[in-house]
Amino acid sequence: MSNVSFPSNFVWGAATAAYQIEGAWNEDGKGESIWDRFSHTPGKITNGDTGDVACDHYHRYPEDIALMRQIGLKGYRFSVSWPRVLPAGFGRVNLAGLGYYDRLVDSLLAANIEPFITLHHWDLPQAIWERGGWINRDNLSFFADYAALMAKHLGDRIKRWTTFNEPSVIAIDGYVSGEHAPGVKNDWKMARQVIHNLMVAHGLAVQAIRAAAPGLEVGIVLSQWGVDPSSDEPSDIAAANHIWNSRETAFLHPIFRGYYHPEMVDAVGDQMPEVKSGDFALISQKLDFLGINSYSRSVISAQGQIAPIPGSEYTEMGWEVCAPAFRRLLNRINQNYSLPPVYITENGASFKDVVSPDGKIHDERRIDYLRQHFTQVRLAMQDGVDVRGYFVWSLIDNFEWGHGNTKPFGLIQTDYDTLKRTMKDSGEWYQQVIASNSVDQQQYKSV
């Protein structure tokens, strides 16, 4: 297998998120988000980093779009900062915020790059949090109103819309580990209710988008971790299947089957969320596509999770590199559910980057990671998974949430002191992939 080709209409892209790159946290009428508040709280973020400036994409987007064109991106996945357009999360519209997204989208289209929009990538308006956040069902309609506003405003220029990015992370990292905003710890019951309410909000937003701008394609982006048994022993296989059914189905099952997986219900016990009549009908509306974010896997034995895996490579995030698990994950989801078309909306790797004496960043490990994962996704497509596009995480090094600026994922380096952008070897390699619409299995050499 020296060369792996992709379909002619395959969308090669890269992804970012508003809070991680935009900066301009309090400019032009933007409201405060829970991530503004969280990152300004001492001790929450590595090195006390914040997203106040981040990559300053708010001011430098023309330069970043020029770099996207240099790579040859066909698509760019970004998120809207809800408090930038609705400072309180509802009510008064901030026209300066809407104007920014107008300029961004128009510039992308002028560069022949298709915008893929995510309405919520974790930066909830602080004012909504103070009204009870995702726990208060009265707030869910505000998200639908926001979705309708954006669809009316940008629906003439953007075809593919995503409601939420990784709602599982909002719930688990925000309410159990406390590593993410709002920083609540060890409240599993609250996290379960947040999971359910996010899905209800998703359903309301799907309806709102379709009512506001008929003909748009609407989906959701889910974080899915592969789950593999540690051996062929029946007890290990059963344990891995239990972990999958009780954890990884939390969103897939309600959205594509219309109910929670029975094993999950049994595992959750008295922490089950309140479910109201009609919720599952809202949650399980037919979607036009599914976005899947995946980076690694869990290896499970009858005794529990095994880590680290002997002989495996690990990224700076502490995640095992195991590309074949990606193929297995995609096949498992495809076989278990009646799926719409799939986009890989995030996949990538954080490795330490060093600027060489020649001024270049020779990130061979990132290239190898992407090469392996592109190849395994192509094999999954040949297995029957209808994958339409692939968005590398990330376009540019950015604020990596609780880790601050310490975990670079980008195809482009950000110097946080000067905000200078430097294309890495992985960006140049990706340019070659896109230009040839294929993955060369030979080792890339920078020129």
C-alpha cells in the first residue's frame, strides 16, 4: 500500500474553536463567557494562561485564511462565540459580533474554502450560567433562539451547521473532573442532567435552524473513544463491551435510537436524569450528518482499564497512538446505528515542537500520526462507512483549555510572544495530501 487515494469530492479541512483562537475577549461589545471567568480564576489553567488574546484570530483572520489557502484547505470548521453575538446569551444582539462572522465567512468563501459552522464549542455566556446554565431547562430555548439567529444571518452562505461540539466533555470535564469551566467537581448526577439537557437543546436547535433557513444540513459533533478488549478472553471482551455500552453510547443511542442504552441506565442507577415527555422525539430527529472527533482508545480487561500499553507511543496529552482503533471505532458505530454521512471533525496530535536551525519545524511524529489515521479512515470507508471529509485538529497551535498554551496541535505554530505564524512540516505535508487527494505511505521529507 504505497499510495491511498480518496474520492474526488472528499473535503480536506482543518478545525478550530472560538475561545481557543479568537482572543478579543472583551472587545466590540462581546459578553463574558464561562471560559473567560474560569481562565481568569487563579490556579485553573496551566501557567495562568488565558484566551484573552490566544492567537488573536479576531484581528488576524485574513493572515490565517491566507495560510489556509497555502495549505489548500477545502473546508474550515470553526465555532461562533455565543456571547460575542448575544452578550447575555439572549435578548440584545451585538451587531459588531455578527459583523465579525460576516467578514470571516465572506473571506473564506472568497478563498474558495467552505465554512463548516459549530454553534457551541463550550464558551457558554456567563449570564446563562448565572441563570442555572445547562441544568435549568428554561435556558434551553435561548440556545434555540441563538441557533435561529445565526441560521437566518449566515444560512445564505453556510450549508453545514453543527449544534454542539463534544457535549460529553461539557458535562464530564465541567461537572465531574472540574478541569473545564464551570469547574464543578464530582457531581455525577448534575453531569447526567447536563448530558440530557444538552441533547434536548440540540433537538430544539435542529428544529430552529430548519425553520429559520430551510435546506441547510444540520448535525452534531460527538467525541468518541475507541474501546478495545485487552485480549481475546471472553471476560475481557465482555468487560470492554460493557464499557462501550454504558459510556460511549450516551449520545449515540438517544440520537440514533431514541432511548438510552439499557446497560447505561443500569450503570447510572439513581443518577439518571429527569426525562420529560417528548424529549426523545426531540433528541432523535433525523440528522443530515454526524461529526466524529476521535484521538485514541481505551483498552479494557476484566480487571479494568489498562494503561499505559507496553510498546505504544503516546502524545503530549498522554493519549495512546493506535490508528487501527480508529477504523474499528468507525465500523462499530456504523454497524450499530443507521448513520447519516460522517465527517471526521477532529483528529490530530500534540507533540513538542522545536524550531530547527533552518527555521523550520520538523514535526515527523505528527505527520506519521496523521498519515496512519488518514489511511485507517480510508480503510473504514472501504468497509462501508460513508465518510465525506476530514478536519485536522488543529489549523494552528492554540489555547488548549485547562492546559493553556502548553499542548501544540497545530499544522501552524503560534509564537505567543509575537503571534508570528510558522508553517510546520505537517502543514506542508498536508498540502501535498490535499493536492494529490491521496496519502503517500513513504516518509515525508521537507523541502
